[in-house]
Amino acid sequence: MAVNSTTTSMSRRRPENYGSGRGQATIPQSTLLSQIGLWNPFSGQQQRTLPHPGGPGSYPGPPPPLPPRDLFISDSGPGNRRRPLSGTQTGENETTTEFWAFPQPGVFSPDALDAQFLSPESMQRNSVSSDYSSHFASERSSLSGGSFETTPTDYKGGDELSIQGSHTHAQDERIEEFQEGALPEEDEEWHKLCSPELRNSLPKSEVQRQSTIFEVIKSERDYVLDLQMIESIFIMPLLSSDPPIISPHIALEAFIKDVFSNVGEIEKIHQMMVASLFRRQRKEHPIIASIADIVLDASLSCQEQYEVYIKHYPIAEGRHRRELKENPAYARFIEHAAQDTRTRKRDLITLISRPVTRLPRLALMLEHIQKLTLPDHSDHENLSITLNVLNQLLKSTQPGIAAAEGKVKLRNMIEALVFEKGEVIDLDPSNENRTLVYTGPLARQEVKSKSWTDLEVSLLDNYLLMTRRHDHSGLVQFVVVSRPIPLEFLQLGSFRLPAESRKVPTSPDGETRSRLTSLFGNNTKDQAAAFPFAISHKALDGRRSYTLYANSDSVRRKWMDSLNDAIGLREAQQQANRLFAVETLADNMFRSPTVAVPPGSPLRKKPNYYTGKITCAARFALSGRNYIAVGCAVGVFVGYASQPKSLRKALDLPNPVALASLGAEEDGQLIVLQDGKLISFPLEVLARTATSDANQALPTLPGVAAKSVAAHEAGISMMVAGPLADHIVVCYAVKHFRHATIHTLEYVAVQASAPLSRTTSLTATTASSTQNSFRRYAPSFHVPKEASRIVLLPSAIAVPAGSSVAIVRPTLHENAHDRRVITVPDFASCNAAAMTLKNRCQSSTTVGIIPCGGSESLLIYDSFGVWVSKYGYPTRGRQYVRWETHVVSYVSRSPYVLLISPRWIEIRNIQTGRLEQVVPGEDIRHIQLAEPNNGALLLAMKGETDVSTGMTDKLLEALETRPLSIGENETFSDPQWGEWDV
């Protein structure tokens, strides 16, 4: 190699296509390159002035993160992996104007990295002196091409060594060729790059040590080339392909991130590391004192990047395999890329696994170097420190790898699940916390036929799945044989049942028999032991009980431990991340006597001690204070919402059915449905009850103080009050023999001239001093007599009745064209495929309907829900979602719905039906006629029972504990619901 006197003594070769644009490709601009750690060539100037590697120079703009990779390129020909690139030399201070061709496949410049990334301080950090190399430092510094001879005199590891041999400039040139990738592969060995005299003068252990150090440098060079190959052969062609291999572009970006993760960031760190190794090699070859400081510096710099990559790797591999199976264009792309000789017949899985295997291999080589290093050698301690850092890094990634492998296994299993046709079960697979806790084969015996069924049972962190494996044309599917059980509803039975025997089939199907034998052992010729345990669904009172069989007692214990741990962890997570927190307002205020309390007991004679169960409740505000009214068997109690002990009996109206507050401040009224009548009372009068002295006799409003709301004096079965099309209305139903009639009144408040004061007595005159009126809002309409409740929509009234819901838009015009009744669901125009859903709906009872945005509503039945269009047609391919309990009531709190049953509250996402939270209880009752998405929800629940004093009833409120993803009013603002606004 000729030495140019105008350049430094280590001048480098330049490629013949340097700056020629050879290999360039038109690539779309994308920020994805920087997101995965690769330089984006389109983020700045394309044309840059590059300094000659051997002399100073300047960039007209900020330098790119990646240097020009101009010293060696992978060879595409057989028999030699790499070839040198010839070019012209320039003067020390000359500059060349180049166009950055990105990527330049397999091109790398260690010298440019030295100049750009490595400061003198970083290069001197943790430097280790060597007794072997100190003797050769002055000889090599001149690089004059002279020779010298040394002979070993006394080798003691730490003593100075005198060696006779020769070291020529030709050997330094061969080192440069090695670093450039220009040597034949068989010549890339340490013993072929140094003189025989030197090899013979060194101890055998030192020869092995230098050979291993050389192998570290060589493997690091090849590793960087492989990382660059990922970029040039796979990433960039994917981004620049036209037509696109993966579309749309957002899907391509997600795929690049999933498969290649942060490989670009790792490549940058190792480019710096290999540049440091090359510089150390050029300076100290053939006797390199140490590389521990360089490896340590790189290890400390790449911990975070490797933890991210290694933990993500199982997901990357699974994503690649899934795309390979599902996308023929991607399969053809991978097949074409495999024909590139630079890959050396290695597939993409092998290449993206290189960062996973690199650190363990590097640690093994350093351990070997340490074994070959004498204890008193200065490098021994440095190697120990470096190995400790590497091992700690590898150890920290192991849990992440196991978790990622579990995610991949979970994702593959979920994608292979086959549910009952039409049913939607959202397992929330995209949740980052979703994990596969345990999985394995179990068996189940049919009660009647006594036949055995082999199951694949999987325990997730939120569900227990029981499936049957089905192999069809190489495709593995898991058919769900029983609906997944949420862990909140999973009840564990006995795990100590005696073992039973199972007969192994003797059919000629050898594969089946072999599989059963592997699962359940081969204790006898035709019998296998089976160890049972029991599980059940809490909410279904034994209707879903299962006895499952494991193949050994140890496997059964493993299932017991896994189930217990998963249930406990799920409970803790749910408690810490509640969407709704249920708090107790009053615990001992309301109670009922038990049969153990004798009729003559003094407790029965104590006024208002036995109030009976809570039947209804309402909230209202007055003068800046929040109040609560609670109805029970003996009447209506009123008090401060924040002070349950302030509750006092205000109305002597036994067994009220419903309460509702209308208006605000002095104009407000409390509407009471009691004994088939609707009556109202001023809120201001009721509020004074909460301020009365507990020691004084509590006044109650006499019956003459009540103002009748409806013209009907009896027969009213239900009512609801709230906003309807910018009006405040009261809707009530009067039941007849064959039907029910729905009446709608508008509430109009008129300010009284003399407002009530605290000293005003509770008389009939004062009770009606605020002249509020209820006037007819719309004509009445008829619904089936099975009507169970009235639901106010933004501008329509919905009445669930039997297996359908009647929806009416009220208007003052008796015969208006837009006044029409829509029955939901409507199967008139559905084909035969909808008959299964039709039969399910007709055999169930509707509870209500909830708008869920767009042009859909969620129709709520007692056991399931189905999405329908604004015209009542089933949508989403006639899919439905089943509840875990028998629902009797519900409350909408967008984007969630609270489904209430006597023992459970299911909180689900309205859009997806996904189960978000479960609240257990006993005799849970919805007691509040709440406005949609407004305030806390009032509930009643059975409390503690004392034989001597009776059974208590708890007053509860459910509070939202975190911001919802959908605004409170967003659901009801869609103009597409213009006709009846569902």
C-alpha cells in the first residue's frame, strides 16, 4: 500500500463509486427511520461537503448521525465475502462534493466514526497499559516499514518481555485490508497477520489470547455488517416499494416498528465500538494489551437499547411470521431478499436475532480471554468488571424475554380462537398488561354419556379459556367449548378429590392414542390416571360447574397455585384501577326487623327505627348545599348528602316507588310516585328538614300540602323525569288491561313573589307558594302492557316492553308525519342468517337502549346486548355480547354502561362490550332516576344482619374515579340521530 506524503500515515482507500450515486434509490420521506434509530436522509441537505478521511474538512450543515460508510462493501460474488474498493486519493486539505446515497449497502467507515463520534476523552477512558505492547510502541509509531527482531528472555506475565522478530509495514497494510473486508476469509486469522518469529516467541496462552481478541474484533465487524444488511436489504426496500408491500402506510410503519424495533440505535453504538477496536488494533497490533475498556464503554452505553430490543424480540418474530403467513406480497419479498448473496443464505429471523445472541457470545469470548490472562496481568481486573456489566445486562433482560414470549404465545392463541357464531367476547388482547399465566392440556368427562373430551385450557390474567384443539390443513384452531369465564366470576372448588382412571382409546388411530398417553401417562395398558379439580361460575349458582382432570397431582397443584395467584392479582389490579368506586353513604340508618325480633320488642315501638328497605332516592341542590332524599317503607327522609346522619323524615308517604327532583334553588320540586299517584313538594321546604334539631319533634308535610302533578289520581305504575329536547318533562305510564299509556308533561317553574324563609311554618299555603305547573307536552301513546320502564333519549322516548323497545318522538301535533313509533330490533328485512339472533331476542326481555355514537345504539336485554342502527336493524354482522349475570337495570355513563343485577354490577364498554370492572354485592338495587352522564349514581344494597336488631340496608354512591375517554355529552351530539336521536 503506497503512503501519500500529503496525508496522514494511515491514509485510507476510497471506493470507486464514492459519491457516484451508485446504488441509490428513490425513497419516500418518513420519520420512521429516526423512530427506529436510523438516519433519515431526507431530514436535511442532500448535498454535503465531506472531509477526506485523512485530513480536516468541514460540513456546510450539521453532520448526519451516520458517517459515510466508504471503506468496504459486501461482495456479491461467490468465494469471497468482501472485496476492496479502489479509488483516487486526494490531498490532505482537499474536499470532495458528494451526494449521499442512502443506503449504501454494507458500507462502513471506521475512521469517519473515529472523527465524528469518539472524542479523545472517550478514547482514553479506562485505558489499560500492557507490558507486552510497550516494547513495540516506538517501533510501530513510525510505520517506516523497517524490521526488528526480539527473543523472549523471561516471561512472568507482568515483566517486560524482550522479543526478537520482524514487523513490516506490509503487515500493517494487511490489517487495514482486514478492517476494510478486503482479505480472503481464510486469511482473516491473527496468526496469519503476524510474523512466525513473533508467534514462536510468545507463550502458547498469549497466542491463544491474541487470537481470541482478534476474533472479538472480527465478529464485531461482521455484526455491524449484519445490522447494516437489515437496513439495506429489508427496511429500505419495504419503505420504498411501489406498489407498497404492506399498506396502508400507517400499517407499514407499525410493522417496521414491531419487527425491527430499535435496531438502528444498536447499530450506531456498535459502529462506534468497532471504530474504537479498529483504532486500537492499528495502534497495537500484533500484541493488543486490552479491549476490555472499549467493550465496557459500549456495554454501559447500550444497556437501555438492548433491554428494549431483547424484550421485544419474541413479538418481532411473531409479527414477521404472521405477516409471512397472511401477506403473499410480503412472502414474495422475503423470498427475493433471501437470494441476495450478502445474506449468505440466512433468513430475516436469523438476522434480527443477531442482537439477541450477540451479547452472550461476546461474554463467552471475554471469559475465554480472562482465562488466558494471568491473574497479575493488568487486564484481568478490567475483564472482570466488563463481564459483570455484561452478565447483569443479560440477566435483566430474561424476565422481559419470558414476558414477550408469553405475549406472542397469547396473541397467537387469541388469533386462533373460534367462538360461537355471532358472539363477541372482547379479551382485550391489545392491552399491554395482558399475559398468558398458564396453559396446558386437561380433560373433561360428560356427566350423562361418561365420554371424555380433551381440552386445551389457558389461564389469562383476565379470563379462563377452555378450548378444543382442531387441526385443519396445517392450520391450528382452538374452538371455544364453553364461554370464557372472567376471573372476577371464577369460583375454585376442591383440589383434593381422589384420582380416577380413564380408559385410553384402543382404536387404530395411533396418533390419538399416543397423544393421550403423553398427556395422561400410561400407567396400565388401557388405563390412565386422571386427577380432578372443580371450578364454577359464581354468578350462575352452579349452572356452569366443571370438573377438569389433570394427568398428575403435581400438574393439578400447579393449576391450583396459578389460579389462586391469577385471581388474587386480578382482584388487586381491579381494586387499584377502578373506573367506579362504590362508597357507603349510610350503613345503619335503614333497617328491617327479622323474625327473631319479637312483636312486642321495644325496638319495634321506637319511632323510625325500623324504616324498611330503601326503595328510591334523589339528589338536589339548594343555596349551595347538596341534599339527598331517600324513600323507604315508612316515608321519605331528607338530609345533607355529605352528612348521612342528618337524614330526617320529611314526608309521611309510605312505600314511595320513585323520586325525582326538578328545577333548581327556590323553584325546585320533588316529584314522588306513591300509591299510583304523582305528587310534588317544594325543595326549599324539604331542605329545612335537614337543619332541624334532632332532639325536637320532626315536622312532616301534611297531605294537603302535596300538589298533584298528573290528572290521573291512581293507576300510575312508573315515571321518569328529566331533559327532553331542551325541555324538562315528566313521563309516566298508566297501565290498563291490554296496554299501557304513556303521558308526557312539561314542567314550568314560576317564581313566587314571597319566597319561603326558615321560620315559615309547614302549611298548605306555604307549600304551594311557588306556583309551579305541569302542562301537556305531547299526545299520549300506547305501548304493550309488559312495559317495564321509560327511557328519555335526547329527543325521543323509549319504552322497553317484552322482547322489543318502542321508540317515539313526541310532538304536540296529533297527526304529525314525523310522529311515528319505531320498534327495535327490526328483523323484517333480515335474511335467514339472522334467524338465530331473532330467536334469541324473542326469547329474552329488553331492559333498555343506549346511544353509542355514530348511527348505532346498544339494545340491552336481560342476558345479552346487540347493536342496532337508527332504524332498528341489527348491525356489525348481527353480533351480540352476552352478560355474565341476569341484568334487571342499567345506568349509562359514557363510554361505559353499568349493568345491575341483584348480586353484581358489570361495568362494560358501550362500543365494544368489553368487561371493565365488576362490583359484587347482595340485593343490589338501582334507586335513582338519574340523568344520563350526570353525577354520582345512588344505589342500595343489603347490609349486615344482626339477629337481635334486624337487617340493615346500605345507601351507596358510585363515583367515577378517572377521566373518561369520551366526553360526557359527545355521545348525544351526533346529528345523525335527528329523527329520534338515539
